[in-house]
Amino acid sequence: MRMAALVEVGSHAVLDAELAGRRTGEVTLVGRLPRSLGPGQLVLADREFLGVPLWRAFTATGADLLWRVPANRVLPVLKQFRDGSWLSQIRASSGPARHEPVTVRVLAYQLKGQGGEGATDGYRLVTTLLDARRHPARQLAALYRERWEFESVFAEIKTHQRGARIVLSSKTPDGVRQQIWAHLLVHHALRELMLRTAATRGLDPDRVSFTETLRSARRSVTVTPGSFSP
């Protein structure tokens, strides 16, 4: 089973997800997620998703994008900004869209410790935020690091909530989908509880422990004899 998800960085809440068999590619699944986006949101994505059709699908919602660029992508400099970023264009590799380039702003940087001998090419990002004064490259680069919060969400669901050595019990594709959705719904409810707890205590949601919240929720569930427990 393959899954693509839209996760809110600040809360770790899964806002939307798409499930399909292994034959369905991640790009196809991600292409169904713009339905949950709108103006005022910023979408972070890894390099395998950068393509003109997907880029247009997301920007059509009014959301802004900040996506990583594959190492082999050529991004010519059309206009250089003082912060080191520049305007460029991305094009589709085939089809009618290849004649309709998309204007983007490019940010290039290295992570601390990557300089000197053996240094890598670092990171390159493209964004719809074209105004370098309002959106400095340094701030956007720092913001993109938050994308790695996405990985911890799956650790919360697969390792802590489901259990590292626990496998889904269903033997049918529909049953597996149902169980995955159940885990996603429980995770969303736990994250909503954590947000409310943080708000009442004046804390950053990151300061509230997911594992402690999960333990508290489990303790609060009473299973009576003869009742069904998932």
C-alpha cells in the first residue's frame, strides 16, 4: 500500500491523504491533494515532486510553494537578487506545457558543515514567493528545514501509535485501507488534543509529548467485558 499525505508542520496534523496500491506512483497520489489547499498556505515538498503539471495544480489553489530541486535540473539566471536568489523558469519535459514555462525564484545554499573539502552541491529550492525583499532567501531556507517534521509524523503513527512490531490484521485491500484511515483519524484526534492542551498552557505544541498524550488517551479508554477493542 502506498500513501501520500498533506501534513501541517506546526501541529503535525494530517490534513489529507491518498491511499493506493503499489502500482500507483507517489506523484499521482500527491496530484490529488491540492483539493485541501487554499490561499495563505505555504506548501513544502521534496525534489521528486518538482514538475510543471504538479506545480500548476498546486498554485491554482492560491497556495504558495517552496520545493526542493533535483540536482540535475538546469535553472538559468534571468534576474539576480541581492540575497543570492534569482528568477528563473521551469519547463515541462514534453507535451504542450513545455512551451509555457513557469517563472520561479531559486534559492541555493549549503547546510552548515558542508563546506570545505568534499563539500556537496548543497540545496536548491524554487518558490512562488518572487519578492526577495518580503521573503529573504535566508528565512525561506530556514523554513524549509521544517519539512523534516513530516518524517516524525509517520514515526508517531507507525512506531508509537500502531507499534513497531504490529502489523495490520486485515487480509483484504479494503480492510487495510480502513485500518490505515482509522490510524490517521486517531492520530488527528490526538494532535487536536495536544493543540488544545498547548493553548490552555500557553505552550508551543512541540513542547507537548506525543507519547505521553497517547498513554493518557489509552488510560482513559475503558474496555468492559464482552466489548470490542480494536
